[in-house]
Amino acid sequence: MIRNHLAGIALAAVLIAAGLVMSPFAAAAGEFHWGFKKATGGVPPDAGAEMNALLEEHGALYKGSPDKKVIYLTFDNGYEAGYTEAILDTLKKENISATFFLTGHYLESAGDLVNRMVKDGHTIGNHSYGHPNMAKMSPAEMEAEWKKFDDRLREVAGVKRTHYARPPEGIFNAQVLKTGNKLGYRHIFWSVAFVDWHRDRKLGGQYAYNELMKQLHPGAVVLMHTVSPDNSDGLPDFIRDAKKQGYTFGTLDGLVEEAFMPDL
């Protein structure tokens, strides 16, 4: 019985890290680990009434309209492993603008790619400078993290500041959202995700393609990491077949306008 209980905890930890389930343990400790049951059959996932209300209160988003076949591509970049350039090539070929949530380490180590992202018309999001647990920080410490990233981004790529934030590992609380709002940051979570951050665990482009297509739904905010070749290999086929199903690709600016300024 104890062994089964421990195995269950270990499995829950993996799923929480994958952003696939909500952690009641974390919530009780004053922090949330973003997650949900995966979408199937083209039906958008639902984070639940309580979480939806919290996000709505602070203008945070994780999906778009369930009535419009629009996909919003987002990538988290903590470090460079050699596959981002191929992803950028695919996006340029398909004329798609994505959002790249970067860390300070990425700014310091991959400035050439950051500049290409900006040149190609992509949006840079704030994934914090040092990738800490933001829920354990004071408002002043949160502000320092986001602003340190923005200051360095301005130096590296000439971007004045970011407006979209994503908490490291999806860990947050109401104070993170509230403080972000006061500083002009809107938090963007996601509705499509899978285990794709192990650079040494290559499962192939077909794996990434299958995960993306299985979870695809109208208004999907897709999270991918760029450290595995699975995503760079699977992305072209995913984009092609999503378009065949009538999907288009939008920007986070468009997502926000749709959610809060629908009549414009």
C-alpha cells in the first residue's frame, strides 16, 4: 500500500511538471502548478471554475474562443540546444508569428537568435531572468526579476519591454498575477502541452506531431520547448495538417483583443 502511494505521488509529480494536472498539494501551500486534463476530440480543456475566476480577475489567459479555429504558438526557451533555428525557419516559411518566452540565460547565451526572433516579427515574452519559483517571492522580488529581464532584452535586441509573462514551470499564485498586472504584464498560460523538454530523450518528430494533433482544439495556446529535435522535426507537418483542417495561426495580441475587446 505504501509503495503504491509513493508511486502515485511520483506519477503526480511527473504530470504536474508536464503541466497536465493541477496540484492540490501546491494549492494548499499557497501556490498553483498550472495544469489540466488534456484536450481530446477538439474540445478545449477547462481549468475549473475556481481557477478560471482567478485568471479572469487578473486578465490572464490560457485559451482562445472555442468557436474559432485559431492556434497561438508559444515556445519556452531556457537555453539553446541547436534546434531553434529550424523552428524559426519553419515559422518564416509558413508566415507565422509566434511568441518566445525567454529567460535571462537565453538572452546572455543566444543573442543572435533573439535578434532573429525580433527581426522575423515574433513576440518576446518574459519567462523571468533567473527562472525562480515566483510564488515564493515578494512583489519587489518579482518586479526585479521581470525588469532585469526587460533591461537585458533592451540591451541585446533593442526591445523596449515585454508585456506577456509566463511563470517558470507554471508555478504561480494570485500575488504573481496581481503584481504582474500592476507592472503591465499579462500572464499567458497554455491549453496544449506535452513532455518535450528532455534534450537527451529523443522520441522523434512523429511523437510531437501526434501529441499536437491529438490535443488540437479551437483557440489552442500551444506550449512547446525548443531543446528537443522532436518539436523542430514535427512542427512542419503539424502546421500543414492543422491548416488542412481549417485552422489559422494568430498572435497573442490578437488573443487579447478577442478576449477583452471583441467589438474592435
